[in-house]
Amino acid sequence: MTEATQRTSDSGVSIWLDDLSRSRIESGSLQDLIANKNVVGVTTNPSIFQKALHEVGPYDPQLKELGKVDVETAVRELTTTDVRNATDIFREIAEKTDFVDGRVSIEVDPRLAHETEATEKQAEELWAKVDRPNAMIKIPATLEGLPAITATLAKGISVNVTLIFSLERYEQVIDAYIEGIAQAAANGHDLKHIGSVASFFVSRVDTAVDKLLEANGSDEAKALEGKAAVANARLAYELFENKFANDPRWAELEAKGAKKQRPLWASTGTKNAAYSDCKYVDELVAPFVVNTMPEKTLNALADHGNGAPSIKGTYEESHAIMDKLAELGINIKDVTDKLEADGVAAFIKSWDTVLADVQAGIDRVNG
């Protein structure tokens, strides 16, 4: 293990890889990251599968075997096969950590982001299709997604809640989680292996807010550049601590074996070259969090990251940053609402490309 990734893990952060492909599985790359860089889980999303399924070659044998099936079926078979194989690689880690880590996430069709019943139905189908206890089904934290999250958990299915940008929505996600676990208990499910993470997106907040600060142009605005995303995430961690410590429903569920829904830092690749390439890892280190990283960020962490605890004692400063943004006329709710809508739209665009690429693959291998 590298010193920096080990230090990060020792500080309480579970390092997950934000990437998956057939070639990564078959080449041994994934096993190498587990062995040498403390990787204990994987997340996927439509953009990741777009990149993976665009490759000509790795998926040809399965496409040939599937024949001239409809493209939706083919995509589902290809992606669930990758996720199933990855969960098998992580199974030992899952068992050693009592299924806290060793998780592999797969997302429902992003076109269903505003359809509660369809999301719930597909989540159950994906869970059955992957058929591994260390899988997680990703459901977006749209308003329509919240009841689907509760209903999916109530069936004993582990959930990765994605596309969270605001503290307001994050609190609703925690409430949806606690209610889902309460329903799972009432339905007779063993709570011990129901896992959940709340994927709170980070770097995209800086990208959006920095543009507004640059437009303002004042020295006060310039001094705030690169601070909004980390402050927002640190306040999410404060909310996590407070909610699970003070919600009377949770204490009862935890006594029955339920596990807290961990915050997961997503979108942790640095998009502004002026900032450290480890910024959204090193500045968000605390116990009981997950950080899912693209390989470029993971390599930067391994090479020169810090990994020391960096959230404790920052809440007052973080609140002050958000207050200053408001004083400058930046409405963080408007920013995060737009980021959520843009995130859904971007995943739908990626999914459309996946469908087109896989259809081309079906046509190519089947003549």
C-alpha cells in the first residue's frame, strides 16, 4: 500500500474507485488497485459505462453470444455482467468488513430520474440481475427519487443515493434512508447487510460557484474561489453527525443491527488546474466516509497526498464561507438545483451514447 492511501484509510476514509470496465477486470488492474492502493469498492455511472462500452473488442464475445437482441437488453446484460464480476472480486473485502465495504454500485436508467415507480421497479430488477449481496443500486436524489429510495431499502436492497448537491436535499435523503430501514425492519429483513451511501457531489459546486465569483470580480469574491465545494461538503458531514446522533428513530434501528448511511464524496477529480489534484480528497478526510475517485485522482493521492484528518474543527469556518457567498448575492440553492438538473441531463446524454455504441456493436459482431 502507498503511504498516502494507507494514511487516508487509517483516518477513516474508505477509498472506492470511480470507474469500471471489462478490460479493467480482465487485465487484473482492479485487483492491483485493491492490493496496492487501498481500494475497497467501486462506483459506476452512465458516463463510466459510456467510456467502457465505447471500446471495440472487450465486449465482442458477449455481444456475439447475445446475438441480435434489442439494445436495451444488451446494455443491461453487459453492465450487470461487469458489476457481478467486480462484486466477486470484492467479496472477500465485503465479508471481512461485514459488508460495509467491498461494494460495487450500478445505476438505474437515468431517464427514470423523475419516475418514482419505474425507478423502484428497475432497482429491484437490477438487484436480482446482479444477484450479489455486496452490490448497491444507485438511485438519484431527485424529489421523485426519494420515495423510490425508501421503497427499495424497505425490500432489503442496498442503495447508493447519487447526485446530491445541497444540504437540504441531503437531509431529505437521510430521512428517506431511516424510513426505508424502519420499513425493512417491519418487513422482517435482516438489517445488518443492508448498506447505503449518500453520494454528495463536490468539485462541480466549485466549478459553478467560481464562475459566479469571477463574474463578481471583487477582491472579496476572489478570496472565496475554490472554497464553496469543500465548505458545502464539510457541512454535509456536520449534518450527518447531527442527524444520526440525535434522531430517536435511528437509535432503535441501530440497536437492531442497522448501519449508518455513510457520506460518499463524489465528483472528486479536480477540474481547475490551479487547485491541488488531491484537493477534494485531502480536504475531506474524516471517519466513516467514502471517497470515490477517478484513477487519476487516486494516483495523485498515492503519489503526494496527505490523508490526515481535515474536517474536524472546520464547521464554523464553513458556515462563514456560505454566509459570505450569500452576502455576495450567490444563492447556493439556485446553484445546487441547476447542478442536479444538469447532472441528470448529462447522464441521460451518456446513456443515449451507450445505446448507440452498443447497437453499433451488435450490428458489427452479428454481420
